[in-house]
Amino acid sequence: HTGEPFFAFEHPIKLVRNGKEEVLYFDFVYKPFYEEGQDKASGVFAVGHDITRQVDARQKFKNIIEQATDPILILKGEDMVLEVANEALFKLWKVDESSIGKTFLEILPEMKGQGFLELLQQVYHTGKPFQGYEVPAGFEEEDDEKPTVYFNFTYQPYREAHGSITGVLVLATDVTGQVLAKRQAAQSQGALKRFKFLADKAQDPFFLM
């Protein structure tokens, strides 16, 4: 009646197959169909595409992300908008699900100038993954302190089913404890070497008990 097309994406449709009701997902369009030489539509032309597998795969992937113990997130677009995140990420960033839909710097303004946004955008534009090892990151606290946390992380281009890159998948592991332990061990080893050097140079004999 209106002549206006209708578009739907990932629309759930219930169908009965082999006597069992299933929910399938479709992208489809309805457009008015005109007979040759007619100004009034005589019907509707429909084109649809079954994307149930893609939707199911994405849901399984989302479930894996949500159950992971390490932070996992997906950032979309040039501004890196948070689209998917798990509880481990919310805990690390000290935010909640209300952060979904906000940009990386809106959520963590203290990250500006630390190089992380630039690396994310580099992966987004080039399609080349990036891995960081024991990389320091300063997070803002309520008492205005900026404690340093160290991460091993991977920035992986996030591709849609048709292959285009729409964002970045981030996998991160907090290795702060390991980094601090290694530094403490190195400091202790250095102190022991200095002590041995002084002991070797000393004229009077003495003993380490």
C-alpha cells in the first residue's frame, strides 16, 4: 500500500521442520512489485538470506567470552566503541555493563597518551594483529593515584562473516604479579652480587651466617 521497502536484519522466525519447531534467523527485504506500465504495486517481491549459523556462532563465541577468566572485549569502529565484554574486563576497568556502547576513551580517559588507542586503530586499519608483553598501563583511582598494571595482550582484527574488518578483538592477561616478582628477584640478586664483591675486596676475613 505504501510502496516503501522494508528491511530486516537477524530477524527470528519460527518454522516447523520435521515436526519440530525451530527458531531461524534471516536478513530479508520486502519491496513492492510493479507490473510493467503500472504505477500501483500488484504484489511484494521478497528476498531473504538464512544467517542462523552466523547468529548461533556469534552467540557461542559470546558465551565463551563471558565465561573466560581473563579480560576479553570487542571494540568497534574508528573510535573503538565497546560492543562485547566479559565480567573480568568490567572488574579490571572498575565499570559495569552500562559501559557497553561507549568509546574506549570515554570509559578510560586516563588511557589517552599511553599509546593503546593508537595501537588499536593501527590494527583496525591495517588488519595486522599486535602482541604486547609485560606492557605497563596506568589506571586512575579515586585517590588520584595511577597504579601501574602490566599486561600480556593481543589485538586481533575483528572480521564480520563477509570478511570486512569492523573492530578489534582484545585478549589480555594481567601479569603484574609476575613482573613485580621478577623485579624483586633481580634486585635481590643484584644486592647479593654487590655483597660478594665487597666480601672479595675486604682485607679482613668475615663470614656470612
